Amino acid sequence: MDGNFRTSFVREPSGLKHHPALVLNADYRPLSYYPLSLWPWQEAVKAAFLDRVDIVAEYDQVVRSPSMEIRIPSVVVLKDYVKLQKRVAFTRFNLFLRDEFSCQYCGATGDLTFDHVVPRARGGVTSWENVVAACSRCNLKKGSKSLRQAGMALRKPPRQPGAEELRNMGRKFPPNYLHASWMDFLYWDAELEA
């Protein structure tokens, strides 16, 4: 390996981002789909060295120390199963994921914010059942009015999603970069279409 390449590879964060490792639970399913469970290559190498993961697939690139050489892992599987949470945290990200990153009034996908269906000014609470993703235009149009007063309707009623439902929803939104070695592990448990 050329010394200049090695120096830039190790010191430039952009070089490191090109070699993330897909992290699988002990059952060979990703810990999460969206965001996809990825580790920087350094974490994957460290976990392999500490015998916490098995390396399932590797990149062609290697890293070296004075005493060893290791190919950079592209897929690692945890040796111990991590029990996934059943409770879904009420976060802006999870709310947008539940609503498929689209306005629940008009279907737009850009410039999203969130809206209280029953406005807080009218006693509405901040909960899964009362908050939806909304584009800025629809949010401004609705303001603190009821749906009827604003002449608007929801595409689907808001509700609390289950953890498995959100994990499955995440499969619809793959990240911009998917390494070829990951494909066998991302969708093997997806339901096949008839």
C-alpha cells in the first residue's frame, strides 16, 4: 500500500466512511434498518480483536499493525444476542419514520415538521395519537384550528407503532450507500411478494 494513500485513508474522515461494517445481531438480522446498524471500520476491527463479533464478509482493503494484517470487515455478527426494545421511543425521527417521511395532510416529502392534530392551544397533548408529520405549508395552513375548521383531512389516523413495525418500515428507506456484501443480510427475512 502506498504511504500517501495510507496516511490519507487513516487521517481523513471521508476515507473512513467508505468502509463501514454492517452489524448483525446473533440471529443474523441487522440491529436496525433505519438508520442501518453500521460501525466505523475501526470499531469492527476492535470488536473482532476482542472476540465480540465474527467477521462474515470483508472488504479488499487491509489495515496493518507492526505485528499483524487484517482485511477490513464489511459484515460482522455479534456473538451475544442483543434483545431489541419492545417500547418505541417517541422521537421526531420515529414519528417521521412511522409517517413514511411524508406530510399526513398532502403527502409532500420535503420540509417536514410535526403538527398536533388537536392543537395544544385547545388541550391537545404531545403523543403518538395526536402528532403527525406535516409539511410547513400544511402546518401553517392548519395553525391552531381543528381539522374541520381548516378543511383538512388526515391520510391515516395517528397511532403508536410497534417496534417490529418501525423496523420493517425502515427497510423501505435504505441508506444512500449499500455495499454488495450486505445485500444477503438486509432482506433475507423480508416477506416475499406473490
